[in-house]
Amino acid sequence: MCAALLIACQLAVVPFAQAQLPGMGDGEMTASAERALGDQIARELYRDPDYIDDPVIAEYVDKIWQRLLAAARTRGELTPELDERFAWTVLLGRDRNINAFALPGGYLGLNLGLVAIVGSRDELATVLGHELSHVTQRHIARIMSKQGQQLPLMIAGMLLGMIAASRSRSPDAGQAVLMGSQAAFMQSQLGFSRDMEREADRVGFGIMTQAGFAPQGAAAMFEKLQYASRLNDNGSYPYLRSHPLNSERISDMQGRFQFRNTDGAGKGGGAALPLQMDHALIASRARVLTRPGVDELRLLVNAASSGEFAGASAPRQAGTLYAAALAANEMRDFRAARSLAQRLVARTADDPSATRLARLLSAEIELAAGAPDKAAALLDAKAKGRPEMILAAQAAVATRTPAPMVAPLRDWVAVHPRDATAWRTLSSLYGAQGDTLRAIRSDAEANVATLDYPGARDRLRAAQELVRTSLQGGPGAVPVDHYEASIIDTRARAVDVLVKEQAAEPPLK
């Protein structure tokens, strides 16, 4: 029995001990430790094939995200310590499942499947505000703290099960007690999670309305979630769920909305939120980028010439045309893609935001079709928006005229050093210029941005070796900028420290 108890204690304690990082005071995980754990998880997500950094969707999401962060600061939900220490980064995934999730350290995951079904930026703000509240309220640290408190009770339940089995000579009796203790432990965790979900609903609602988003977007979002989960719902009773029932959450959000707008004069009144044209385009883009398969791509293309198209509203027509043009582009049918893009440009002429998105899609199609000159003509090289800047840089590389785009991208990464896509694009520009040393360092910085410190170290060592070879006049020598070489040496030392720290981290289990 003692041997069995020892094994049981090891099984119960070891996984938690490996996941638990050092804490302070009452045992709750510190902000620094939570960020370190979040970095570990984010590093794995960056390597996932489903991870995508689509500049167009990322820009749209980030505008909503920054408004929510500003509102959380104003409300006092986001403390200066968390604001400084956490990443506050949204990672996009191609997954078609309707989901978003909070991670330790200020990272959020957002599936394109969710972006594809939301009907407004207000609904999307509801989801992001909810997940943001999980982070600001330190729910992950609180869960770990509660697990630490419950763990001795679980071990005690195991001990009682072993004693019962030894006395009754029936393994079923001991198993029943053992399973009962585990069930009690899990039920406690479920209840704690439900309370956290309610808190995130409440705080998230306050944040999204403080940020200026329509409050009825919250109820509309939960209605969509209820509809989407209906076929997959196993009908569990509320007390067996980790999340409150959607109907319960819908009622709560509707009540908050009515309380906030008792006279019906609030933003949007009591009416359903209208579909905005630019949002329709973003949702369509998300749908195509989830890689739905050739058959569905063909259906999206054919939808632009269906009988239902003529009777649809202008935003829905624009969304249909956008999805059709992008789907044709994905299938390498550039003739159809160009024709559909032209129709989209005409349809969005009265909406500046949608017009810009249509123009960027046209440039994207021309680049994919091997016509970078036409793409460059559609783009503004002086634009400050990230999607246009990235596309203009790609066109500059393809047309072998990289010089005009080097300074804008260099200025961008100076302000946004964690933008891996911008660093890789800048690396391509330097490479097209023949500036091998800066191209290698930019590639290394892209690895740093995705938390791949060993990869960054290898690239920086390659740059150092190139400098040594060039100074000695060996084969492959390049002109050496001593200022750049000094930066590379400094960055190499800093990255070496990060590699050692990363190697000392406990493995994720």
C-alpha cells in the first residue's frame, strides 16, 4: 500500500510540479513567471502549420485589440505591471473551428473560423474583450493556485481508496472511492472555471463598451456561438460544464444591454447591428484562408454569378465578390480572379475602407500572377499601413527596385521589433540589394520575434563568420560595414543569453 501511495503521489505531483513556475507570496504565479510560461506556449504556436500572419486580417484585428487595451487601461483592469510585462499579442490560426482562447502572459489565440462567422467588429470585440479579461483578471495564475490547494485533498482521496480496497478485499470499493475523490476534484475545478467565465463576461462587456463598441454585439455573438455549438452539444447539465450555458450568457448580456440602454437611445438602439462592407470583406478573407478545399473554393467562385447574388445587400455582394476573387486566386485562376476583383472594385467604390481592401486584393492577385509592375502601380510606396507596406515591398523585390522600400520597413521594425513578417520582408529587400550582412541579421531578428532563439543564434553566427571571412579576403567575401558588424556582435551575445535561459526552462507537459 505504501508503494502504491508513493506512485500515486508521484503521478499527482510531478505533472503539476513541471508546469508550476516559481511564485511569490500566497503561491500565485508572478507576472514574470506567467509571461515565461506564455512564451513557451507561444513558441510552439509559432511553429504550428496552422499559424498565419495575414497582414490584412491582422491589421483589422489589431485595431480592435488596441481599442480594447486602451479601454482596459482607462478602467483600471490593466495594471501598469501587467501592461509592461505581458506580450499583448494576438496569434491567428487557420483553424476552421469557432474559437478564441487566452494564454498565459498576455497571448491570445484567434481562429480564422471565428473571424469568418462574426457579423460585425462589435461581435469580434466581444470575444477579444472576454479573452482579454481572462488575462487581466489573472485567471490562469488563479487556476494554478487553486490546483495547488486542492492537490493534497486529491492525494488524501487516493489514500482512502487504497485503504478501502485493502480492508474490503474488493478492488471495486477502493476504485469507487478513488474515482469519487477525482470527481470531486474535477467538479471543484469546473465550478471555479464557471465563475471565471462569468467574471470574464462581465469585465469583458465593460471593456468593449468602454472602447466604444455596440453593447448588443455581445448578445449577438453568444447567439452565434449557441447556434454553432448546437450540433456538437452533448446536453450536459450546467453544473457539469466548465463554461456557463450559452443561453445563460445570452440572457446576461441582453440584461446588461437593456440596463445600459433603458431608453433605447444607446449606440445602435435595440436594432440588430448592420453588416459593414469592410467587415464583410474581412470575414470573406478569413473564410478562404482557412483552406476549405477545392470544392468549396469553386462554390465560392460560382456564388458571384448565382441567382441569389442580385438580391443580396451591397455589403453581402461585396463579401461574395471578395471571397470569389480570393478563391480564384488560391486556385491559380488569375483570369477569373482579375475579373472578379474588377467587379469588387466597382461594388466598393462608395466605401473608402472597403475600396482600400479591394485594391490590396487586386495587388495581391497581380503579384501571384507574376505581374509585379501592375501590383506596384496599385500600391502607395509611402503608405504607413502594414498590409500595403508589405505588399509594396514584395513588389519592389520582384521588380528588382528594393531601395525605396528599405527605409519604410527599417523604420517600421524599429517601432515594431516583434513583427517577424516585416523583418523577413526587410531581409528580402536587403538581399535584393546585395547587402548580405544586413539580410542575415534581419532574418535572425525574425527568428527572435517568433521566440526561436537557437535559430537566431545560428543566423547571427553565420553573419559573424561572413564578417571574419570578408576581413580576411576569403571566398565569398562581401564589403563589411563595421557599424553593422558591431550590432551583430552585440545581438549575438544577447541572443546567447536567451538561448541559455530557454534551455533551462522546464518542458511543457
